[in-house]
Amino acid sequence: MTQSTTSPLPPPKERRRLREAGSLTQTQVAARLGVRRATVRAWERGKSAPGGPQRDAYARLLAALAQPAEGQEPAQAAPAPPARSSPPALPSPPAVPSPPVLPSLTADQAFDALYAFCAPALVRQSYLLTGRRELAREAVERAFQLAWQRWPEVARDRDPAGWVRATAYEYALSPWHRFRPRYRSPEPPPADPADRALLSALLTLPPSYRRTLVLYDGVGLDLPETAAETEASTPAAAGRLTRARQVVAARVPELADPAALHRRLAELASTERLRSAQPTAVRTVGERRNVFWTRAAIAFTVTIIGATTLTLRTAPTHYEPPIAPAQAVRGVPVPPAMGPLSSAEVALRAKLRGEAGSGPERVFPTAR
């Protein structure tokens, strides 16, 4: 395709770098240009190039994103990676405006921005996975607490929101929750019969199928991204999605259309009053848990060192042969039975009885 000289475009890799530097996702760029997300992905990979008005609009957008990075004022640099947007949560907005250019953020500010952007949507998505309101909130808070403990790693990740989402989903779908007393009894279902039918259909799916359906039809990820997040191949993810849609359509026939299913998932997640804690409280709990486990690790290490030292001090320093096992003594004569006393023994006994029991007298042996 011959590119217009009036609207030059940077190389494909530079297009993606400018989009990420401007904290925009492919979905947001596609919404602003009026194209599909797959089209923007193809432009950034160099598989195709825009033309006509789309090319002019795309060139203007990239030029606007390049201006903050090429300016002379350091305070107008692109925002830090942790505040980067994630794929649209439930419900998916039709168009997202370009975020304002912010100065560099501290670790606390970047974490709070990521939490404020992702936490409400993640709580609703976790509710679709579990059907439990309290467990959904707990899963999101635990995921963000772990993210704060590993913040340098999460901040450098290309998709911090995806990192937290995967962690929250893993915690929410853990089979060990069934053994906790607080989660043994079922929670009250939604008040709307249609919502109850959809939630019941979701909970009948296996966890991997349920997660695939929520990621693809709820969050809006494409099939390769869904397969990567669920740790499955693309054909396996496609099979799970097809089977999950069939089960939901069999129980709720009006949701056989994927567009209707996407809309109903967004409505079901939005009707429930699901609130998340404040980011400051999440960071505080995460820091306390980090301090607790650090102290526990130190105490365990000290215990191991003390036990090792005691073993070294009390262990023998030379070889000690083992004690031989007991054996029966043979050849000992049998003791004779008691018989009558002889005349000499009778005389000795009478003499001993006649002597005083105490006093200066002593009995001395006499020579025979």
C-alpha cells in the first residue's frame, strides 16, 4: 500500500512505544479512531497500514503522544509505567479519552492510581467467578497486597493490571476456600431472576471454563491473551470458550448471542453493590503482613541455628563402642537346699545368742 506523504507514520515498534508511553491500550486507541482492536494490533506489528482518514487520524494521535516525550520540560514526561491503563473492565466503555500527562509518581501514588483504576472492576469480575461478594473483595485485596510487597517487580511489568488480575483470579478460584467455615454456607443470590439464572449457569462451569468466558466475553481480551493468562494453548482456550458458551446458552437461551452475553455479564457485575477497601488500608495491611513474615522467617532461622549449635555441642567427639547385648551365664552350680545344722553350727548359734547385743564386748575369731 502506498503511504501518503502528507501523513508520515513512525515504524511499527515506535507506534507501540508511543502508545504505551501515553498510557493508552490498544482498545482505547481503537475506540478513538473508530476501528477494531485487532486492526490497531496489526498496525503496531507492521502487518498492515492505515489509509485515508484513518491514517491521518492515527498520525495525529501518534504525533500528540510524541510531543510530551520530545519536549524540553522534564516535568511533562510521560507517566510512570505503574499508572498504565489496563484492558477495559466490566462494563466496557465505548470510548476512553486520552489521560492527562502527569509528572513522575512516587511508589505510593503509582500504587494508589493502579488500585483506583483496577480494583472496582476486578471485584466485579471476581464476583462472576465465585458468586461470593466477600470472597471477591478479599481476592482483590490480597492480590494488591501481594503486588505492594513485590512492587518493584510489578511496576516494571508491561501490564501491571494484568499481573494483579491474574493473581486475584488465582486466589478467588482456589479450591481451599471450601474448607473455610465462613465460605461453607451459600450467599444470598441476586434479587433479579435473570441475574440468578446467569450466575447459576456460570457457577456450573468448571473454573478454567468460567475464567476463560469472563476474560473473553467479560473483560474483552482476545483469544491469544486469554490463552496466555489461563496458561493454555490457543486451541484449548477456544474449545473452553465454545463449550462455556454452549452451557450458558442451554441454561439461558436468550444469551446464545455473544454480544448479549457480554452485555448481561456487565449488567450482572454492575448491579451488585461490591465495594473495595481504600488503597491506604490495603498498603498498610500488606506492609504488616510483610513485617510478620519477615519476623517469622528470622525467628525460624534463629531456631535452626540454635538447634544446630546445641547438636554440635552435645554430640560425642570420639568413637564409643556400643554396649554388648546381655547373655546368659552358664556353668553356675545350683545353690544347695537348706538342711539340718551340724553340732558345731548349733554350738555357734547358742554362743552368739548368749553374748550381749551391745557393749564393749566384741566377738573375735579364734584360731583352730
